[in-house]
Amino acid sequence: MSLTLYYGLKTPDFLFSTFRQLWKKKTDFSSKSDLMNKVVIVTGGNRGIGKECVKDLVKRGATVIMACRNIEKGLRTKEEIEKVCGIFEKIEIIKIDLSSLKSVREFVEEFRKKYENLHILINNAGIIKADEYFTSEGNETFIASNYLGHFLLTNLLVDLLKKSAPSRVINVSSSYHYIVNDMTFNDFQLKNHWVKPTQLYRYGRSKAANVMFSKEFNDKYQENGITSFSCHPGVVKTELFDSYQWKSELMDYFFVKVASFWMKSADEGAKSILYCCLAPESEIIPGEYYDSTKLVQMSKLAKNKENRERLWEISSKLVNLA
């Protein structure tokens, strides 16, 4: 049976979000915001919605750091954007592998050599499939790549975000965060399950962590002028989506082939992120979860303050934050 359909029937919020996105491909948002002299980091900025965000932000005058795992692909994207936009010397590439906490620390060290401010941090990079269950550092791969790396990155840059206030942090999540109702804190690395959870579930769990982190981070730092938002860009047809081995389940493969006719372009998907970056303070609520540009309820798991504090505590220990 299709896991996508199973989770849809089991989780009404996930089902409603999916159908809303398939029904409405266009994202209603435009902004004339000027970002001249602003510094922005976009993780995973070399492809898909991350690439479209970089393109838009550069046009607004921002200096954008593309945090990429593959420098060669990053350089190709940089050259493409510069050629299309006719804007040069506004994009820099710094290597990062978010599945590696060591790599995240090296990225921050390199960034600090050149920049003293950070106005917007877009935690966009992520994986939807994994060949290995654990990273070389022993962390469950989806949690490491989609969440822990960004948790560490954001916390290591808090002082610069404070200095540059008002500043914003955007955590890209997914409607799949609704399918998870338990973070299994007692077995956070999912080592002791009789049956290993599916990749789709582990993906959803990492995205639930993003929403929880975003809300808790905002609670901690809004008074310092840093606001945080989580968002679902919609059902977007990107290289990342193509990379998932849907063919392992015939029903899932059929679902994706049919759904692809209604999927958003990367350009449309990026508008959800850009909305959280650029919307006026009077129009957007810090700490909340946005589905495209619409404020919607996050999962019950993410709403629970005790759950969020427990996640923060565990995450801080895993990444060795003082």
C-alpha cells in the first residue's frame, strides 16, 4: 500500500495540506523589499527552491552565501544566476555538509573570517532519501542532515544574528511533519526499533524537528530581535523530489506521476520561503508555521512546549553546545 496514501488517511492535517497545495499551484506573494547591504545564508542554494531564493535575494541587492555540499555544482549555479541576472560579486560559495557536525563548524569558522553580520538565515537544505541509516558521527541520517546540522549552524551564528537585528531565521519544513506524533526521545537515534522506520517516516520526523526547533528558537531569541519561522513550500517538482526512490513502491510511483501534473515549480515554491524572509512584521507571526503564505496550525507534537524543550536539550547534547 502506498505510504503516502496511508499517512494521508491516518493524518487529516497532512491530507488537507497536500490537497490544498495540489489545488493551488500559484503562491500569492510579491514584495519590493530592498536588501542592499544585507547578508543572507541559504543552505542548499545550488538547486531547486534554494536556487530560486538565491536568485531573488541577489536581485534585491543582498550578498548571498550559498552553503553547498558540492562546490562544483555551486559554482555552476553561481555562474548561471550571474549570467541571468547580470549581477556579479554578490554570491559566495562556502562548503558545508549538514550531515557532519564537523563540517558545520568549519563552515561557521570560514564565514566568520569574511562577515561580521548576518541578517537572514535560510535553513533550506535537506535530503529525502538516504543510503546509510547512520552518519559517520553516529547520528540517524535524516535527523542529522535535515535538522541537527541546521540546529548547530543556527546556534553558532546567534551572536551575529543578534548584532544584525532585526534578523530572521527560516526553517524549511514539510507537511510530512504532521505524520509524526512521537519524537521517541528515549530512542532518539532510532537504534532499538524491532522494525526500522521507513525513510518517509524518518523524513517526516526530521521535518517535525525543524518546526519544533523554529518555534522554540523564536521563544528564546525574539526579545533579542531575532524572529524565526517554519514553512512548507508546497508540493514542488525539484531534483530533490526526483531523487527519491518512489519506484520501490508501485503505488507511490503512481502517486508521484499523477501528482507531478499539479506540482509547483521551484520558483513558486521559493515564494513561501521569501514570504517568511520579506513579509512586513505587521503581516507575519514569529514562531509560527506557514503553508505557502498561509498561516496554519503546526502539529500537536510541535505545539507542545515540553516536547520542544526536550528536543532542544537532547539536540544541544548531541552537537556539544556549551
